[in-house]
Amino acid sequence: MLDRFKGTVNPTGDLPVGSVVLDPREKLPTEVKDFPASQVKPPERTSDNPEVTIGIWTWQTTSGIIDAVGGPGKSGDYSGSCLCQAGITNTRLIVQNDTSEQIKALAAGQMQFVTTTGDQAAVDIAGANKLLRGNKAKVVWSSGYSFGEDCLMGPASWKEDPQKARGALVVTAVPYCDWNVTVDWAADNQIPINPDETVYDPAAVNFVNATDHIEAAQKFVKNTKVSLKNRQTGQQEEHQIDAVATWTPGDVMAVEGRSTVTYKNATEKLQKIVSTKEYSYMMPHILFGNADWINQHRDYVQTLLRCIARSNERIKADDEYLKTRVATLNSVIFNLDGRGPNFWYKYFHGATENGVSLGGSRVNNIADVRHLFGLESNQPIERSIFGITYLDHAKRLQKLMPQRLEAFTPVAQVVDLSFIKEMTDERSSTPVYQAQFPTGTTNPGTVVKANYQITFDSGSAKIKPSELAVLQEIRNLLIRASDTQITIEGHTDNTGDDNTNLRLSRDRAQSVWQWLKESDTTGININSQ
């Protein structure tokens, strides 16, 4: 993956192996001086101007960060950038898709902020705190959400019947964000998951590892047979790769390179089975740093976050700004072969090609960030979107791979929301994202086909305390999967007449729905659409 970058690799010897310092002199789509100028109003200037390196991924949720810095090199190289106008001239970006490498740089003081996702945050923050020798890793911001690009792609029949994925072999980076998409989908559909990459389980979803989303797509396209020991027979067998979990441009590469899959003796179209379009709130971008450094540079952090919030607000409100400036900057920063501004602009919004949806990202203005951390509804962090995705995936990883996450930091101890709370004068002209389902339409295919049972006392539609744990589990699923429509069915026993039981079954379904709606105090993630 990193060989694709043409920047100067580790030029001073003080960065982790594999890191890339983007060189402004490298070949660019156009001269940087000719890029459309920033149209973001800078905040008040600060005199706190330390040397800062921010680790990012090839992920368009970071568009606001890229826009605020202004391009490769230091922010001071771009006099019109928001950061430079706000007095910050020594901030630069490094693209490194392996957050474990970013964390090493954070612990060594070579990076001041690093990137992860909400669902991946527990394992990354646990790793950071180990190196920092204390609960010092603090989440201060989120720049956006994956909105379709992180996905599981496999035989089209899985979309109608997820149970057909039993026995499949999926290539992805284990156990990170796209693995989480696959595991979420399998678990929500009550399909067994085999976390052991050395054996094959015919009854479960199986995995083969890749270093990142690009290598996952490459391995899927190449489809080299994988030798695994069959858990049931004990025999060593060769298996083809049936599916891939990746993100853009990996999804585009997979479709371009292998558009059909022969699975269980039938050749099928490669299709996006599930993605962060359906699990639309499971994968927020997360920016975290070392509390010791953050508290020494509060003015800097406040100014940085204001610039990012304003850049993202501009991107949300002005598509032409995204198209002409931000997509160009992203193409220069990401610097992937053949992927220019048009590519990144198209797949920021997402596109459907030959019946397969590809790409999809969102960016966060200040209202989105407050919504993510539950600040506008005054929810405890554990019940916020971030808290749910952090805790749900941490607990699931501990269950499947306890050796990869022996312990994780309580979510209340991994956030420093003081900067967001202090930004009371920042405004948003665009609303928080909310799923829209036009009347009479439904999302195609099945996302989750699970059976949650909630019991009632005979003749009653009142929710019992004993059922709250199941309801909470459903709530968490709906918070993570806000772009999914659900059906709630009520049932009764055969005691009494049919009309009474019909009314009771409806009342029970209504009671469940009412509890779920009231559990989301914002009304954004769980609503009557």
C-alpha cells in the first residue's frame, strides 16, 4: 500500500517505518498555487503554534482536516488555509493507514494526533495507553462518518439470505473496521464467526488476513487459494476467497478486478452485501492525542478544531467547494495511482455502477460532533453514539479474540469533550444527518434477519424490567444502523378470543416501538420513518 505513495519515506529517520511525509514537490494533478482558495473564515488568531503532525488515513472523512491544513507540507506553506490565517503554520499531515504505527509515533512524540474509528477505538486506545503508560489517550474530535464505503462484498445471494454466507472465506484486515462491519452483520444475523484464521469452519464466516483495505482488494481479485485445516474433518484443504471487506478505493478495485464470484457451484454477481450506509452511525472518524500534550496546548487545539468544524461546515453546505478544492486536495494528499479529483469527488458522495453502490463518506460540522458525543441531549457518554460503537465492538472483540484486547479503558475515561463544550459560538447551517426513507420505499435486500424475543405477562402489553437488556441490545443496533428500516411483530398465546389477542399483539408491538423511540432522546437515529 505505502509503496503507492511517492512522498519522501522517513526522510529524517525519526518516524515509524512505513510512514510517509508528503512532499509538496512531488508530481501533482495541478500546481498547488493554482488550487481554488480556501473559503473558510478563520477563527481568532492564536499565538500557540507548536510543531504538530496529524496522522490520517486515505479516508475522505478527514476532508475538513485536509482543507484546514491546505495541502502537503506545513500549513504555513498555504497562506490562504484556515490554519495559517489563524496563526498556525507548523501543522502537517501524514498518511498512514496502520493506526498501530501512528500510535507508536504518538507515544514517541512524533505525532500529536492520530486517527481511528469509533468501532476500532477501544483496541487502538488500549494500545496507545499501554505505550503512554496510563489512561492518557483522549478523544477530542470526530471529523465525519464512513457512509457506505466500508463494506462487505460477496455473492449477490447473501443480500437476500445472509445465512448463505455460512462457510464463506472473507479477506480483510483483521480485526479492524471492515472486519467489524462483517462481524456485526454476521452476529446480527446470528451467523457463527470463526476468529481463528488457521482453520476453516463450514458453519461459520471465516477470515483471511490482509494488511489493509488495498491489499484485501488485491487478494480478493487475485483469489489465490488459501490452505486451511477443516475444523470438522481435520483435513487440510484449499479454499478460494469468496468475499472481501474493504473501503474505497478497495471496493472499486474489487468490482473492477473480479465482478463475479463462483460460490458453492454457482456463479454470481459480486454485490455489496452490507456497508456503513446501513450501519450509518457505527463508524465515526475519531481523532485522539496524548492528554499531557493536549493540556499544554489548549489554545492550539481549540483553534485547530474550530478550523476543522468550519471546513466541514463549508463542505456540507457547498458542493462546488468540495468538487473544486477539497477533492483536488484529497487527490494530492492520498496520492493513489490514477485516482484524481474526479474519482474522490464521485466516491465521496457514492455512486452506483452496474448495480453496485461504491464509496460514500460524510463530514461533521459542530452539530454532528455534539450529536455523536451526546452533548445536545445531555446523555451520559456510555449511551451516546460514540459510547455505543466503542463499547459494543470492544465487548465483541474481547469475546471473539480475547488475546487482542485483554482489557479496555472505560469510555468515560477516553474522551476530553471540554474543547467541544467550549465552542458554544460555533454555528451549523446544515442539520445533523438523518436517514430519509421516501414513502412507499424500502432499502433493497436484507441487512439483519434476527429473532429478538421479548416476553410479556399474560394479557399484558407492559414492558417488564427483565426484558430491558434485550431492548437495550436492539437500541444499540438501531443507533448503529440508522439507515435501516425494521419490522416489529407482536404475538400472543392462544388464550382468549381472536379479536382481543389481535389487539394485544398490536399493543405489544407498539410498546416495544415506543420504548425504542423514547430511548433515543434526539429522535434522529430511531424515528418513525
